[in-house]
Amino acid sequence: MTETSTQSLRSYAVWDRPTRWFHWINFVCVVALAALGTAMLYGKELGVTDDGKLLLKSTHVLFGYVFAINLAWRIVWAFIGNRHAGWSALLPFGKGYGAALKDYVGELLRGDVRPYLGHNPVARLMVSLLLLLLVVQAATGLVLAGTDIYYPPFGGWITGWIAAPGVDPATIVPYDKTGIDPASWEAMRAFRLPFVTVHYWNSYALLVLIVIHIGGVVVTELREGGGIVSAMFTGRKIHDRTPVDHREPGA
């Protein structure tokens, strides 16, 4: 790299600290939840006992709580964080978005892409879809935590539903039908089924999108540069051209 090109590089602040924390906490949770979910799915083939199954589910749910709380915080932060963390920079809507998307796709096809500090127009589509699937996964997971092992926030309601007349719902324990009303149990399992189906297939959709997301990061890094991955650690991107969405302080 020549001295001139080095001097033309400029560092730009983009991702604030809460956004970066969300990203890496979410990454750890998704990896852990996927691994635990796979172990639960193939528990029979792996020879997992009922106690082992309960431990796997309990651990899965605990990671799920962290995942859901982290996601809820990110949604809140989209209202109060910096402009690159806000909804206007995430959602594929708003004035000028259609034109920006058209321009960006045209630049991709020509092989001369102008850099973005935040999410480029295509990435906004991906991030919005990812957030939607993450919310669906968290919501269905919380319901299943209640129906499977009677964990909050719905576990108390579920045990109250399935407990036989005269039985204290607090005495109901996972993988033990003692004190459970058979008819209520079957009704609860029927109620649970759609959530299981959505949670199961949504997890695969998430994995596919995550792979596409990683591929998109690689392509964007090659086309735009800027240090996308390192920016999620440092909060800053480095470009030799002024990013399309950059605004000078006070502008």
C-alpha cells in the first residue's frame, strides 16, 4: 500500500457498544441453542436418558432466556441507539429506500459498489428477516419451555391446566404424569403442537439465513471493504471512499 493510499483511509464510528454486545451474545446463544437442540432432536439415537433429556432441555431454556432478553433489548435499543442501530437504518422501508436498493443492485452488477457505514440496502432486507425469525423463535421457545418442562413465563399456567382436580399444580414435575388429568394433558399437547412445528421449521430457516448472512458479509467485505467483522469488535469501519450513508457531525 502506498503512502498516498494509506493517508486516504479514514476511520468512521458506526456500531455502538450495545449493538456490538447484542451481536456477540446473540451469536453465542444461537450456536449453543443449535447444538443443544440437535442433541435433543437426536436424543434417542444418542442414548440420552430422561434425566439427560431434562438437563438438555433445561440448559436449552436457560440459553433461550438469555437469547430472548438480549433480543428484547436490541428491539428497545433500535428506538434509542445511534442512527445506525435504529429502525430507520434496519428496516427496508422509508423515503428513498427503493431508489437506494435499485442503485446498490446496479452497482453490484457493474462491480463498482460504493461503501456503506451501516447496513447497505440489501443487508437491510436480510437483517429485517433475521430479526423476524429470531422473534418467532424466541416466542415459540418460551411457550415450549412452559409446555415441556413447566418453566416461566407460561409454566405455571400449563401446570394449572393439566393438574387433576384436587392436585396442587406446584407438585407437577416434568416427565412424570403423576397428578395429571389425562384429558387436560392431551388438550395441552394438541395446543403445543403448532408451536413445536413452527419452532422446528423456523430453526432451519434461521440456519439457512445465517449461512446466507455470513456469505453476504464475505461478499460485502470483498466488494466494499471497511472491515465488517472487525467493526463488530471495535465499532469502527475504515474506508478509502466516503460511505453513502455517512453524515458529518452536525450535518
